[in-house]
Amino acid sequence: MRKNKAFELPASDRARLEKFIGSGHSLARHLKHAQVLLKLAEGWQNQQVAHTFSLCEKTVITIRRRFLEEGVEAILKDKPRSGAPPRINGDVKALTIATACSPAPDGHIRWTLRMLSARLVELEAIEEISHESVRDILKKTK
């Protein structure tokens, strides 16, 4: 078995990690990452830590490297993720609800989901929206 490079955890970081684990109010993966660092600081080998926490050895190495490069904050919180912002914002949701609560168009007793989605596009509130998305918006307002 290959020996790990010496891993030293400053006392302030150790205390912070122990307090973080003791709080119990975090995502499980963040708690596990904190536990991994503490075990590495106790001198455990990567393979032992990986086996104990049901992780891949590469994950243990990644956690260690991330801590060394970015500090304890990187272990306790996720990096912001990239991606497009949601297409359906609060204004579209509000307009959907307001339209659904308004009188139905002439010749109809009530709004259908397809009529609501067509009306939102007609009002240029959104470029396109499916009737299922309208259903999701209305479902969450009950």
C-alpha cells in the first residue's frame, strides 16, 4: 500500500470541521467530506478512508486536494453551478395565476391549461410554455 503524503489540518480548521459535523444541519455529502478530512488528519490512508465512507479512493484524493487548494470553505459549501436561469420567472407565474383567476374567454366556462398557455404566449409574457408547465404553476399555488 502506498503511503499518503503527510496531511496536516490546522487546529482552527479541525475545530471548525468538528463543530460542523456536530451541528448535523448540513447536506450529507458535506458532512462526509468533513469526516474524510478529519480521518486523513488522523493519519488514515486514502484507501482506508474510502472504504470506511463507501467512497472511491479518487474522491478522497479530490476532497484532500480541494481542501489544500481552496481551504475549509470549499469543503463545507458547494461551488455555484453554471446553467441557464429558469425561463419561468415570478412575473410569468403571477400572470399565469392572474389569468387563470380572470373570467374565461367568450364561449368558454373556464380556462383550460392549453388556453392559458396560448394566452401567455399571446401576451408575450414568455416565448413558449407548455400546458404542463402551466399546470405545475397552478398546482403549486393551492
